[in-house]
Amino acid sequence: MRKKDKKQLIKIIISAVALISVALTEHLDLIPKLIYLNGFDLQSLLLYMIPYLIVGSAVLMRAARGILRGQMFDENFLMSIATIGAFAIGEYSEAVFVMLFYSVGELFEHVAVNKSRGSIKALLSIRADTAFIENDDGELVEIPCEQIRIGDVICVKPGGKIALDGEIIEGSSSVNTVALTGESLPRDVKEGDVVLSGCVNMQGFIKIRVTKLFGDSTVSKILQLVESSVENKSKSENFITKFARFYTPAVVGAAALLAILPPLIIGADSIDVWQNWVGRAMTFLVISCPCALVISVPLSYFGGIGSASSKGILVKGSSYLDALAKCDTVVFDKTGTLTEGNFTVTNIKTDGIDRAKLLSLASSAEKYSTHPISLAIITAANAEICATGHEATEIKEVSGRGVKALVDEKLLLVGNAELMRENNISLPSDTLAERGVTVYVAHGNEYLGAITVSDRPKQKATSALAKLRKLGVKRTVMLTGDRTAEAKLTASELGIDEYHAELLPADKVTAIETLLQKSKNGANVAFVGDGINDAPVLARADVGIAMGALGSDAAIEAADIVLMNDDLDRIGDSILIAKKTRRIVIQNIVFALGIKAGVLALGALGLVGLNAAVFADVGVAVIAILNSMRALK
């Protein structure tokens, strides 16, 4: 509890004790009535004003400031006018009780909001505002991160936070990424590895060459995203904001008419009749205060966003949480999303040559390439400790086909079938793999064999898709640029309902637009991609989800929801949080409006008094806040 809230709690306790003391004094006639003004019991008024002002002075001051600013129609104004009116008709204890109970509700609201912000505020602690650099004497000097430039070298001690993104140039360690990804398992890093701000260095002393300025670092971008999330309000929140703006002046006017019209119509000639209808009007005002809606709906969404952030799921605003809750179609990119995104050699077929020699020849031609397929072949060759006697020269990359080189003064070809056909190399009919890419090898116009390189589905892919179906997702779709045969195999293996293969980036956008047109009854379409190559599709979908986007600026910019690791289960977690949050919001709206409508009617008829009004206002708000806090779990 904050210091400010503790002070408010003390005021509430003192006011409550004072109210009980005054009420007992009045009831037991412990103090004789000595102060009267023209027959009016001024003494009771003054006694009850003590607990009233202790707990209600802040509300009265906020109401006064609102009136001066021309923004009078808020809950402070309603509570002030209702309690002052109660004093005017002699309902002293009820007036104090209303203000006291309202202050309890306010305190409860502040505590709940602070608790819901806790998981988001925890992110602020992961940012280091200073970093250590080594001076000319070899001493570590601490300086503000804003002064560090790209190319500078920072030093991170064991247990220290990594302040800026960069590449390790000296040392090795394990880093804790839980604050960014929600994963508790540390990641081992060494020289040449990229590390991100917000991670904690757990073991060794490391030196990092900075690659991004402080304002552009991963942790800064994440914090900017989270801090701005409240600006993107959902339709429910926007409705409540507009509702309260018109609702409050309407009920104030209705209360005024309730106080004046009935006595005039019946021709009342007694002060008691006027007091009765003014009392009903005051009760009407207290009941009508929209606190439960104004507080609980944003609080529910804030709780949902906070719960998601604690799992490494960053939601850019409650509007996206609301949209995700209504998704019945989830579209996936294939490579890096449903599959591991790391190509490996999965099969080798030789023709009159040793397996190791085939790998050695192929890797000698691929040694300067950074293409994923080339890297997979080189890795496989290194893993099998192939002979290194083949030295390739005059290496030439043929775009879209493969590589040519000279080995032992003979032409070496490593590439696809098109490259082989262009060089009159005959291929066996059984070499094409069902999954992956087939790389053929020929040397001196002689076919030697084929190497299959493929990208395997992630281990959790099947179970994660099953989880989505349990959460109400009716259709799953896969979009890929891969060939149709491989797309069909992956879709069948994972249980994908629909797939579209051999797509260019523009084709993926067209496919998403087609799916959007087919969606019915307000259902939304979510797209899950890696956030780098799929930015246009992420932006076009109703909800763009960038997965495994740790450190990817493109993902953070293009997506509506950012999953900071590669865990497919996080997609289901996101939908579960969104649906639960929306369910809580609807419950609060229905409950608050239903109770208020009923008690308003009873209050206007004079069947309930201020005590019931307090329940309809503060009691309903407290119950709605308690319900909203479930979104945190």
C-alpha cells in the first residue's frame, strides 16, 4: 500500500471511530443539547460534521475544483451534493456514512489499481539507467546510458543488468531473460553472441560492444510499448467513457426534477413533503453514481494486460485484447512460427561415393555462403568430421540455383535440379524429398548424390493447435512461400485446417484479406508471424501477433501483440487471458447496470433510503473491483 493510501486509511478509521462515538452519544443522551439556533439542533450538526470533514474534505475539494474548471459532472460532485443534501434534510448520520463508505470504495480502488499495475511496473526495474565502461587506467567508471554511443564497449559484472543491446567481445556467461520472455531457464552466451538490454548477467564478467542507442534498445522499446498500452482503449472502455459523460448530467437533472416536480404537482404545503422528495432525490443521486463502471472496466483490461506481460506477452492496448477475445480464425506463417526455422540435413543419398566425401565436397563449395541451406550443409559436414582435403576455388553463386566451383580442376555443382539440367547432369527419379529442399551434387559432369535439408515442425506445435481449438478457435490456416507438397505435409502433420503455399509477401496480404471477408458475426482474424518478413500481414490482420520477437524492432512496430519467445503455447495463453478479461468486463457491466436500475426505481418510489443507495453505489463498485482483480490471475 502506498504512503498516500495509508494516510487515507488512517482518516477512514478516525472518521469511523468519530461517527460511532457521535452516534452513541446521541443515542444515549450522554451530552445535553445546549447549542440551538432558532430551534435548530446545531450541536448535532457540528458533531457529525467532524467525522464528515475528516474523511470527506478531499472529495469536497475535488468537487469544488471540478466546478471551477467546468467539469462538475463526476462522482465527486455527485457524492458531495448528495451528502450535503442529506445534511440539509437532517439525515446527519446517513450523510457521514455515505461519505465514509465512498472513501472506503475509493481506497479499495486505488489498492486494486496499484496491484494490477504491479506486474507492469515490475518491467521498469529491468532497465538499467547507468552502465560501466573501462577508462584508460583500466578502472570501471559508471556513466548514464544516454551518454553511451554505438560502438562503445560496456562492462557487465556478475549479477549486473545488461543496459544496452550489443555483441559480446570478451568473456562468457549465462543470462537470465525471464523479465523479457517469461522463461526462467538461463541462456548461455559467449563471444560473438548478441545480448539484449533487460537481461541479467548471472555468472562471468563480460564486455559488450553496443549496437543500439539507449532509446532504441530492446528494453526501452518494450517499456514504451507497455506505457502506451493504456492509450489504445477497447470499444467497451470507450463506451463507458462516453456513457459517463452524458449519463452524469442526465441523472443530476433527473434528481432535480424528482425533488421539485412531485411536490408542485400534488400542491404540497408542508415542509415535510418537500423534505421527503428532496431526500428521494439525494438517494437517487447516490445510487446513480457510475463509479462501478468507470472504475471496474478499465481496471479489468489493465489487469489483463498486466497478467499477459508477466508471461512475456506484450499487448499494445486493451482494444487488441478485446479483438483477440473475438478471434475464431488464427492464421500462421510457417517457417520460424510453426517450424523451428533452423534448417538441418535430414537425409543423404549417395551414388558411388562415400557419404563423408559427398558432404566434404558440398561444404567446400558452400563455405563462403550465409544462406541457411548452405550453413546446414557446413554444420553437417563439421559434425561428421569430414575430410578437409577438398579445396574449392573460383566459387560462383548462381542466383536461385546454387553454387559452381572448381575442385581438383573439375567443375563442382551444388544446387537444385535446374542447375543440374543447365549443365546436362542426369538425375535419378527417386531423389526428390517429400519434405525440405533437395540439394544435388555433381563433380566433373558426374552425378554424386543428393542432400535433403529441411525445417522440422516445433515440438509443441500439435498440442498448441489443439489448445486453440479448445479455446474456441474454429479455423486454423497456414500461409507459406514453400512448395505445395511440403506445405501439404506440414499442414497434415499438425492438423491445420487450410493452407496456401508458394506465396509471395503480397500474396499473403491478399490471402488475409480474403479470410477477413469470409469472417462472420463480428469474428476476427489473427495472424501469427515472426514479425520480420511478415510486417504487412501483421498490420493487415484484425490482430497481428509477432512470435519469438525478442529484439526484433520490426515485430514490435508491426504487431498488436508481441510474444517475446518462441513458445507456441503463449498464443493460447494470450487468447485465454483475452477471453477471461472480456468475460469479466461484461459481468461488471451487466451487474452494475442491473443493480443500479433496480435500486434507482426503488429510490424514486421512496421504498429504499440512503443505506441502500450506498450499496448500489459503493457496494456495487467494490464487488465489481473484486471481480476485475481476477483478470490478474
